Amino acid sequence: MATRMKLKLKTVFVLYFMVSLMGLVYALMQLGQRCDCAEHDMPKDRTISRLRGELHRFQEQIRKSEATKQPQKQPAKPTIFVITPTYARLVQKAELTRLSHTFLHVPQLHWIVVEDSPHKTPLVSDLLLKSGLTYTHLHMPTAKDRKLQEGDPSWLKPRGVEQRNEGLRWLREDRRAQPGGDNQQGVVYFADDDNTYSLQIFEEMRSTQRVSVWPVGLVGGMKYERPVIEGGKVVRFHTGWRPSRPFPMDMAGFALSLKLVLANPESCFDGDAPMGFLESSFLQGLVTMDELEPKADNCSKVLVWHTRTEKPKMKREEALQAQGLGSDRAVEV
Amino acid sequence: MPKRRDIVAIVLIVLPWTLLITVWHQSAITPLLATQKDDRRDGRSNSRNTFALKESCSLQNRDIVEVVRTEYVYSRPPPWSDVLPTIHVITPTYSRPVQKAELTRLTNTLLHVPNLHWLLVEDSQRRTTLVGRLLHETGLNYTHLNVETPRNYKVRGDTRDPRIPRGTIQRNLALRWLRETFGVNSSQSGIVYFADDDNTYSLELFEEMRSTKKVSVWPVAFVGGLRYESPKVNTLGKVYGWKTVFDPHRPFAIDMAGFAVNLRLILAKPQAYFKLRGVKGGYQESSLLRELVTLSDLEPKAANCTKVLVWHTRTEKPVLINEGKKGFTDSNVEI
């Protein structure tokens, strides 16, 4: 009985061994041939090589078109230095993202982002790094007594003063360190992170000799505010709120030439100026109304809008956080 | 007991299987390695396992897109590719003071996306010159449509009446246009995305949605009274629920900006539209999606729904108090 069983077991083993061996041989044969089984990865690779081919073609095209442009060497466009103060709040990343999309279209633009923070935040650092723009990342915290508190109306205290001044300081220091005529060429513009800018405004401001001005939409309680032009010169300002200010316009409504900024190293924004006089506090020492250069088709077109983004409602989030079930803080919003 | 024989027997059983497993594992990589040999000419060498390879593949895709983007600093869309599927972006819009500003910054974003077709549908009786001129000047590939929401459907004042979802008729018109243009059961490749004109979109989002096979989903910031709402994804990479507070038992508890549909699916199901009447607040998206797909078919994007790539921002209504009754500013100036 025992030997018979042993025999049976032996045959079972032998059979099993033969089957495995055959399977192994089959697999080895499969190895040598092109496998159709990994077809879910093949189309991806094919797509990648086709895309790469297209990329090379486009790069060749660009190189060819740039080669033909070379004979007419144009003088370098003056760089536009855009100073943007920003502060941490829910919509910050969204605002900076769509702003960077606008700036990516503007050639020769240098973005100076100044955070209202005691140190550089990783959110802004990463965003700037991935944006593809030429940028400078600065930070300058606002003094506690100058800062808006929760529930304060937005007009109570001037915002972004220290940050804009820090931007100006960096610009002056940076240019001083690089002497040379070309480096003095440029335009300085103060762009808040929640406004909307058309691409045309940047081309309009590039030719600024001293200070240029244009209309701004959706500001001052009106559809737009603008300088009034007569004989190619600014004679007064069309605004619904305190038109007697020396320069009754919004931060987004003017740009200065870099030369002017460097020639007046002491001029900066005065945080103690009364409400609405922030722009005037800066421009007063730099230029007279007579010297202002009107842009945007003699100040008849609106190319920049003073949009404001709603604060997102967080009632449910706050309720959840009270229960300790708030959304994952590790996910950056 | 012949111990040696037992050991020999066990070895004979185990050995072929271990060899088989290692061979299969190798054979899964080798075809890919074979194709990599062609790419080695381009200076990219990959000798990693399948998972790392997949990651580097998608990274290559992203690298390619990024290079094209940063080289292109002109206000014209990137050159049309024969390889990438077209993204059809449907945006309903209506006339109000911030309209031009909203559309301007949206176009500044869309101009970076290759192979994009913008369907802008106005809620108006006629196509307005403001929008027409704006579209023409951008250089985008666009289709300008219009359909007016009947008065009894329109939102009264500012209050959001949940019985009257905004933009529904306009989105349905765009879907109908797509079906009429491409024909039912066409094999045209493309993705359909509903983008409102006041939201904020990252460029990464458009590349994530390009690989949609049926319906893909991802998190959206600032909706449902939360920092973000997102689909719940299990370890197998399948959507099984919704991480929301507001009515998480909706069939598709997701915002309009949180999903994209493959064009073939839209064309294959010509009766699927957003429901107009009797839709409870927050159920608009479900009214379309339940006709197209089931929960298990959803494809999670944005790193398995862990990254926020789209923000449901809302623009404040500007204070126009100084305009007065007659209007202080020149109405001929377009804002």
C-alpha cells in the first residue's frame, strides 16, 4: 500500500515539475518576442514620442523665425518692474495664479512680489518658482498698529504701504549695484494682486518718460475714473470722490519711469497720509499734473479694472473645525 | 522518514514558481526598455521599474508642456498640436459691470492652453459687440453663441434662488452645438469642461483633464462653505463618495468646475442635458452626470484628488454709488 502511494505521489511530482518547466520555457520564449500584453503602456510611449517630435518641429520653427529676425536688431525693450504687495488669506494662491498667467504674456517683465509677512512663505515661493516668470521675492511685515484687524472695513487703514516701499528700496539698491546706462531704462508699476489687467496696458506704459496715467475701471464708486485730457495734457481728473486731491487716482492708474524712481531715492509712500491720499503722497514730490503723460488713447479706454474678490464663506469649515473635523490642512489652497 | 527527499520535493515545487514570477516581472519591463532604447538618443535614460517609469512619463509630458509655455511670451495661443485632444471649454456669461474684466483675465489664462476651443455663450438676445470684439482680439480658437434666459427663469436681483440655476440654458446650448457640429457617435477626440467666467484655473488643471476617458473629477476650492470639496478616493484609485458637508448624498456632490467629460461620451448620449426645471440647489451637476456615467466610472485626477487646481472665486459687485441716477461717466466708454 505504502509503495503504491509513494509511486502515485512521485508521478504527481514529476507531472507537476514537467508542467512548471513547460510554463517556464513558454515564458522565456515570450521574453524574446515583442510583447503585445503591455499595450496599455505602448500608446503612452507612442504619444510621448509624437509629442516630442512636434516639440522639436516647433522649436526649429522658432529658431528659424528668430534667425530671420536677427538682421533688424531692435533696441532692447525697457523692462517693466511690477511691484505687487500680497498677504496670506484664502484666495491668495488663486489671485497670484491668475495674475501670473497675465504676466506670462508680457515680454520684458520683472515681477517684484512683496509679502506682508515676517518671512517668505512656501506657498508664494513655490508659486513664483513654477510660474516661469522673472521675479524677485521679498517680504516686509506691516507694523501691528498699522494692520487692519478682523472686521475692520478695508478703507480704514492704508494697505501695502510698507511692502511697496520695500519694493522701491530693493529696486534702487539693485540698480545701484549694476551701473550702466541700459540698466536705468525701465518702468515701475504698482499692481495689486486682485485687480484685472489687460495685456495692452503694459505696452501703453512701456513708453513712459516720467509718469504716465490712464483710466481705471470700477473704482471710486464709479464705472471708471480717468484723467481729463485737453490739448494732449492732463487738466483735471474725472472722479466721484474728493477730486481736489493733488492726484485723485488709483494705484493702478499710473506708472513711473525707472529713471525718476532712481533720481529721487527718498520718495516713497506715506502710511500716515489721510485716506485716499496714498498715491498723492508719493507722486507729489516727483511730478506735476502738467508733466503727466496720458496713455490709453488720450485716456479714453479702460484697460485695467479695480476688481475685488469676495471673501469665501467658511461657515461650514469653521463648524467642522470646532468639531476637530476640518479639511486636511496639508492640502494647500 | 526520508527527510532529504522531502526537502528535494519542496525545492522542486517552489523553484519553478519563483523562476516564473521573476521572469514575468522582467517581461513586463523589457518591452518598455526596448522602446526606451529609441529615446536614449535624446539623452534620457530610464532603467527603473514600471511605477517610476510611469511617473517620469507624466513628468515628461509636463516638461514638454512647460517648455512650450515659457518659450511663448506672446498673446497668441500655443501652436495647434496634432496629438493632443482638444479641450472644449464651455463658458456661460452675462452682461454686468465686471464682465469685460472677468473675460479678460480668463482669456489671459486660456491663451496658455494648447488645443483649446472656447465656447462662449452669452445670456442675451443678441451677441454683444463687447464680447465679439474681445473674442476676436484674443486670437483664441472660439465659438460665440447666445441664448437668452426667459424672464421667468432669471435670477431676481442678487438672491440666489436655488430653483433657478444660472447658466443652464447656455450650457445646454453649447452641448447641443457640439452634438450638431460633430455628429452623434463620432470618434472625434476631445474633452468638454464647464468653466464659469469668475473662477480661477491653474494651467495644470487643463493637462490633468486631457487624459479623461469618460468623466474625470478633482477637488474644487471655496465651495460648499469649505476650504475645498473633493471626491473620496479609495486605495484602488476609485471614487466611492464625496467629502462635502452640504448634502454629501447627492449622486454627484461636485461643483461645475470639478469635472470634465470626454467628448465621445457627450456625443454618444445625445439626450443628456442639464435639467432645467425642478432641480434642487446643488443637484444641477448630478442632473447631467447621472445620464452619462456611474460613480465607479469616475476617474480621479490631481494626484488622486489631493491637490487643488481650481478655485471657485467670486468677484465682488463693484460699488457704483457715485454714478448716481443719470450716470456720471460717459456711457460710450466700454468697461
